[in-house]
Amino acid sequence: MNDKFVTGSVSGEVHVWNDTNLVTSKPIHKKTIYSIYVKDNVIFTGGKDNFIFILDESLNEKRKIDVSKLKIYQTSMTFPV
């Protein structure tokens, strides 16, 4: 994916681009995509639907993680001024 880049949409679609040309597009999330990370031809997406998807460069699903079922604890930190 060296010459390509990935974008997401408010409707949950992931788009792969080569310069200004759309290479492929696929609906992945049911709601807005908030984050995208690409490493070694693997695409990670996170969305408002509480799922993280792991995709290959052709947008085929490799794994789907339901974040709402994970035990994640929010912490806050304060720093002296």
C-alpha cells in the first residue's frame, strides 16, 4: 500500500485511493468511522458502532472486535501546574 491511502466516511465506508483515483470502496461499519491505522498492508478501523475491524488491502475482513464487550476502564490523570 506504499502508493495508496485509506479514508473512511460518516456512513461507514472505507475507501482505498491511488493518488486521486478510487481503487476500491466497501461498507465496513454501520456508523461513522472515527479512526484508521495502516501497518504492513493491514488496515485497522474504529467506528461509532463500537467495532474495530482488521482488514487486508482488498478490504476483506480478517477480524472484528466488539469493543463494547471489552473491559476497558477510563482513567484520568492530573498534572501539577
